Amino acid sequence: MDTFIEKLRRAGRANDSLLCVGLDPDPDLIPSGVALDVFNRSIIDATKDLVCAFKPNLAFYEQYGIEGLKALDSTMAAIPDEIPVIGDAKRGDLGNTAAAYAKALFETWEFDAATVNPYLGRDSIEPFLEYNWKGVFVLCRTSNPGSADLQSLNMLDNKGDTLPLYQRVALMADSLNSRANVGLVVGATQPQELKWVRERCPTMPLLIPGIGAQGGDVATTVRNGVDASGEMAVINSSRAITYASGGGDFAEAARAAAIRARDLMRDARPQTQM
Amino acid sequence: MDTFIEKLRRAGRANDSLLCVGLDPDPDLIPSGVALDVFNRSIIDATKDLVCAFKPNLAFYEQYGIEGLKALDSTMAAIPDEIPVIGDAKRGDLGNTAAAYAKALFETWEFDAATVNPYLGRDSIEPFLEYNWKGVFVLCRTSNPGSADLQSLNMLDNKGDTLPLYQRVALMADSLNSRANVGLVVGATQPQELKWVRERCPTMPLLIPGIGAQGGDVATTVRNGVDASGEMAVINSSRAITYASGGGDFAEAARAAAIRARDLMRDARPQTQM
């Protein structure tokens, strides 16, 4: 069985893509009369040869309770086996509770990777890492304006040096990476922070939200985010692709938007690579 | 309609209790042949006149996928209307995603309060706070050993003073409390931290896990955790009550354990209060 990293690399090479399409269904934006899971299936079919991963954010399904989770189930079934699926859940809890979340995401839902929140510390991440063939993306520097509230605060280390909290989180995640299954979430809205993280964690997969509407520049994101092989940057786009058109041509429009995004990312890759 | 705070105060006074019973079903500990929702219903019936709140942790339901959420649904239906229910979900996400989680917890599941993770900053908490009649418990200092990894780090403020991250989070939560619907999660395993938070946030409800197996002393927790009226400390106990017996007498054993815990907390309340 492929590990998440192997599956990610394989899909990224097959589709020559750093693009991850976020599957975050919003009924206000889906053409009327189209069911949520039907919408997702159409988006998947229209973009599956253009992506390195898909990323459903669980919030958009959970808001509809059990019906929403049935739509997630049907969405998961529509994704081809060879494309890795990142469960964007941002869970963080302690001990046996974290183990229950890891079971939910990796065994019950069968995500290939998941996002986790570091605030509760190492022992809240460890139960996810025990699934050594899965990927665990630790939130480091998120793409929202409020990310600075805590993540940019400077802390004093025990040598009297200062470093911002997100860097401390990156170092903690790096120290947990003995199974080579840890990644980090770093927003495209913070190019210097992304650059720092890539330099400090040269081989980790980085999940990068925040291009497009949130303001992250694609070419800069690619340059700062890829590893030495021009890979391992998983650059997410959700609404710019899934809602490229609000009409009946939404799937064709999504495909066109995904091609543009994929090509823009590909063209920005350093030339010596792949 | 009562706000969460009013409902919490009313239930706490009616049952003369600071005890919150955590509903975290673990099939390894539930007597064989007893379905998860039947088990929860029995626990609720056996303890509902002894508690100020119930607290299901969503992880324990999500690990069973859609079937688990059906059990959560049936659990919610078994809780009397007058007892507030805290959805322990520890969600944290950005903008419209946080809004979807808030909708899931407050509208779809109809929790009276929820726990949220502060790592993404103010704008990740705000969508929950807009439900001004609900309660929002921000994770501050959790009860697990790894909580020290980040929460105890000393952060520099802009005057060059240092304060630990959990205090910075408490101050941020306090600054978000214009609707009087913010609370904090502070573990009983950290008595000095709990004392600091209560002094700094004299009226907030505090959700306090970590007594019993995790090592927090009940009397110290009550003294450090209550407000000036001897209320607003929501002291959680899960396994020590729900699994007091692994046999067919689990409900009677849970009731006996809940009476002991409730009385221990009541006896530790400062005498001048209520």
C-alpha cells in the first residue's frame, strides 16, 4: 500500500499538478436543483485529471447533520482511488479522544490525510501519527487575517531568543516526524512565513490555502512552497474553481478554471526540476 | 428564551450542582449487549437530577460515522430541556468555514454551548459568538500533559513583558466577551492557572475537565474555579461516572458516583455563597 506521500507524489506527477481542489459545498452557490453530492461528483469528474489531491472541509457537510455526511460519503466514493483525499477537519483533542478522531478520519472516512490543530500539544497529534501510512498536516500559519492574533506572537525560548509561535509549531511538528508522515498548513497569504517553513522543513508536504480570493499570489506561492524537486506543495483552491460559474455550465467552468490554475502553478515551478 | 448562562445557572441551582457529566461512549467499556444510545439514555436518566450540564464529546460519536451520529441524535433527545448541553467539539476554522461549524453545532445539533480552539485567532471564534444566546468555551489551558508544549510558552507583549500563551488566550477571549457568552476551558490539573483565570475573568463560566483519573483535586478545583456566587464552574467528569461499573448495574453505579462527586463539590464551595 502506498503511503500518503507516495500517493501524493504519484498523483502530482501523473497530472503534472500542484493543485488541490477544495470540495466545500455551499448551497447558496450551487445551481438550484442540483443536489450537493451530485454537484461534488460533477466537480470531481471535471477536474480529477488536473489535481494532486482533493480536500473536503468537513464543516460544510456537518452543517447539514446526518444528511450532509451522507453527501460526504457519496463524495468520497466518487473520487478515484489514485487521487489522495485530505480530510480538512482541524481536529485537536487529548489522548483517547484524539485517537477517536483519528479513527473517524482515517478508518471510518478513509481519508488519506487530515489536518490537525496543534494548540493541545504533542500528545494531541501523536494518535494521528500512529497511522504511519496516512498524512497529518499540522496547522502552522493559517491564511485568515486573525491568524496573526496568536500565531505571530513572539515567544521567548529557553536561550532567551525569540521566535513567533508558528515557527515553534513548525519545529514541534518537525520533531514529531520520525515516521515521515507530518506536513504543515501554511497560508499563501504569508509568503515570507511560507518561505521560512519550506527552508526549515525541506521535505515535508505543505498544504497551502489562500490563493485567489484570499490574496495569495500563485507564482510566489509555488516558488516559496515547493521542495527541491518542485513537488510537495499542495496548493488549494476551492471557490474559484467550484463556483467559477453559478449556472448549468458549472462543471465546464470548473474544468477551465482548474486548467488555468494548474498551468499557472506549473509555469511557476523552478525550471531545473521534475 | 434563556441564554446558555441563564440555563446553566438555573440547572446548577435546581440540582445544587457544579457537576457536568461527559457522555463519551466507549464500546470497550460499555457492558456487552448494551447499545451506545441505550447506554447514554440510562446514564442520563440516572444522573439528570444531579448535574448542571451534560457534555458529549463529538469524537466518540464521529468514530462510528453516520451510525455514531444517529446515536448522538438519540442521546440529545434523551436530555431534559432544562439541562444545558455542551457540544465538546473543539472546532477552529476560518471565516465562512467557522460559520458552518457554528451552524452545525448550534442549529443542526442544537447544543446550548460548544468548545472552540483559539489557534486561528479572533475571526475563527467570532462566527460562534454571533449566536449570542449560546455559550462559547474557548480552549485556554487544557488538562493533558502536552498542554504545556504551547500553552505555557512565554509570549512577549508589545511592552516587552512576557506572559504565557494561555493567559494571552484568556485575555483575547475576555476582549471578545461583549455579548457575555464567552467561557474558557481550564483543566483541573493546573490549579494555579485555574486560579489566575478565575481572578482575571471573574464572571465567565469555566469548563473544567481533569478531575479524577487525570489527577485534579476536587476541593481545590471548586475553590479556584467558582465565581463570587459559588457558581459558573462546570466541572466535568466522564469515565469515573459513566463507567463506575462495567456490569449490568452501570446506571445505579453511575448515579452513586455522581452523587459522591456532586456532594464533594458542594461541600467544597465557600460557605458564604449561594
